[in-house]
Amino acid sequence: MTLEELARCDGQEGRKAFVAVNGNVYDFTASPLWQKGDHQGLHLAGADLTEELQDAPHVRAVIERFPVVDQIEEDETEEVKKGGKVLLAAIVIAVLGTALALLLR
């Protein structure tokens, strides 16, 4: 599921209330604490709440009670960024290796 698709599952107007946490998409629709996609004025359905819930107590134990309905697709731009970091690291290692070889001559 993309983040755009997740955003449409906001619990409003009869739509499902889905929330993503750590790459998993959970269905909170049946929870009385997520009526109309709003969790006690603190969180809204249709979003990736990984960052928001990072410091919340007992998150994993509570969230894992709900069914996992999908996984968040990794954003292509994130994959490109990771690939770019790997390439940059390889270039830095090559340059440092060459510089070290020249110094040891």
C-alpha cells in the first residue's frame, strides 16, 4: 500500500480506519477508540504514525492486537537515496584507498 492509498483509509464517511506503524498497515476500524478515524484527538487514521508513536508507552502490545492488512510500499525516492548513499560510500572508500596507496609509496 502506498502512503497515498493509506491516506484514503481515514475512517471518515464510512471508510476503513487504517494506520501504518513500522511498515505494517493495521485496521483500527472496529475500535471504539478510533471512531471516525480520530483517536481521542491525538492521532488520525490514514497516516503513518511510526514517528508519532515512537515514544508512546505500550504501543507495540496495543497495536499488534489489530489485524495487519497490508505493508507500506517503500518510496522509490527512499530507495534512490539509499542507493546514492551506498555509491557515495564506495567512492569515498576508493578515493581514500588511492590516497593511502600513494602515501605508502
